[in-house]
Amino acid sequence: MLLLKNADLYAPEHIGRSDVLLGGGKILAVSKGLDFRVEGLEIYDLEGKILAPGLIDQHVHITGGGGEAGYHSRTPK
């Protein structure tokens, strides 16, 4: 388990200073002033750091593009 303290949190809207508890590959809790005493818990103080969700760039060229992979990858005009 992992507790991230004092993060400037975006989720994706700006939430402000918050703590985030992670465990089992999931977000378990988000709140201000989380305090847990669990064996094996790692705690990181993110004071001054931004914490934001991961973003996926889904920009694709399904029918080809500018020909980077050769003539066969060019989009017809």
C-alpha cells in the first residue's frame, strides 16, 4: 500500500491539496489529512508536486498518414 501526502491533485479537475491512498492497483481513498498505520505502508510527501491522472493519446491514422512508412501508408488525396 502507498499513501501520497500533500499532493496538488487534479482528477482531472483541480481538487487542491489532498492525500491519496493506493493499494491493490486501485485508488482506495482521496481526502485531506488521511492518516493510516498499516504494516508495510509506504508514505511519500508530495509537497509542492502535482498529481494528475495518466493520459492516453489516442491520436491514430486508421487509413494511413503522411507516408512515414512508405508510399503504401499515405492517405489518398
